[in-house]
Amino acid sequence: MLKGAKVGLRARHDDDIPVLRTELYDDVVNSSRAGSGPWRPITPGAKDPRLVVDDEEEGHVPFSVVELEGGTLVGTATLWGIDTHNRCAHIGLGLLPSCRGKGYGTDVVAVLCHYGFVVRGLHRLQIETLADNEAMLRSAERNGFVREGVLRSSAWVMGEFLDEVLLGLLAEDWKPAPPTP
Ligand SMILES: CC(C)(COP(=O)(O)OP(=O)(O)OC[C@H]1O[C@@H](n2cnc3c(N)ncnc32)[C@H](O)[C@@H]1OP(=O)(O)O)[C@@H](O)C(=O)NCCC(=O)NCCS
């Protein structure tokens, strides 16, 4: 398990799946804002790639996020679109509604940076998020990501086109948080 100050990133377990499906993906608004495609329900037991991990897929590394204290599941985190030639990748995360606003998102981004830069030797990490997603923008900027541009009207979300912000962080600009005692 990868550890931050508050959260751990571990493999997906079978009993995470119903919780993630109900709390994250069955929520039409959350799912429409966080995903890049139209919302559709996930049938219980289906091998939906948002939930069920394909360990053979090299370019996509999904984690379940747990509280370090107690090990309770709090969400998902992903390093995706890994490009080993240009040594870059994207990061994404989603927390259960009751687990937001407690500093976990900022910590998840820190752990994904450690995984991307230290474990995988990447040179650049990238995040795309809706321009009104203050919590995601702050979680990224707290870890050193800088806004590189606005993708105007790039996301169709619940009946309207919304802007997305592109943020990037280079390995040489990353300042890892000091280890917790
Ligand atoms: C986006 C998300 C991962 C952020 O994680 P979080 O744990 O809620 O964020 P944190 O508690 O670490 O807060 C980060 C910062 O955002 C601020 N913040 C948190 N919630 C906020 C909100 N609803 N509105 C405005 N600011 C907010 C915090 O005050 C903090 O600011 P600071 O660094 O200046 O103190 C989480 O809210 C989430 O899962 N949202 C739904 C899914 C999603 O949007 N995923 C991202 C898709 S790209």
C-alpha cells in the first residue's frame, strides 16, 4: 500500500465494488461531472472497467483509497494514460460524498505524485477538471500543479457545455511532503 499523511492507496477489493457503485457511479450528477462520457447504470456483477480492475492494462493503474486510521474505504484514485515514451500520465480521483472536504483529496494527489514520479519515473503529470471544481483545483495546486490552460466548452455535463482547466506538474517542480513521523 502507498501511504500519505491521511490516506492509503491499495488494490481494489471485491467488497469495495458495491460501495463505489452505489456512492459514486449511481449518482448521476457526480458521475456525469467526473467522467468523460454519458452516465449509464452499472449492472451489479458487471465487469465495468470503472470498477473492476484489469491488471493486464499497463497504461491504467486504479487504486482504492482508504483512511490510514481504520482502513475504511473513502474513494478511488487512478494514474491513467501512462505514456512511457514521453514519460507522462494523467491522474484522477473521486471520494465518497461523506469523505470530501477533510483534506483527503489533497493527500491523494500527493500520493499519486509519489507513485508517478518516484515509483514510475515519470516526468510530467496532468489533471483535467471542470473549471468550477474548486476542491479539485485546490487539491492540485496545493501539490504544485499549475494551470496551463482552459479548454473552452469541452465537457457536456447535464445539459450544458462546461469549461475544463488543464493543470500540469513536472518532476523537477514537485516538492514532496515531508514524511509523517
Ligand atoms: C475533488 C475532490 C477529490 C477533492 O477532495 P477533498 O478531500 O474534498 O478536498 P480537500 O478537503 O483536500 O480540500 C482541498 C481544498 O479545496 C477546498 N475545498 C474543499 N471542498 C470545497 C468546496 N466544496 N468548495 C470550495 N472549496 C473546497 C478546501 O478548503 C481545500 O482548500 P485549501 O487547500 O485552501 O485548504 C473531492 O471533493 C471529490 O471527490 N469530488 C467529487 C469527484 C470529483 O470532482 N473528482 C475530480 C474529478 S477531476
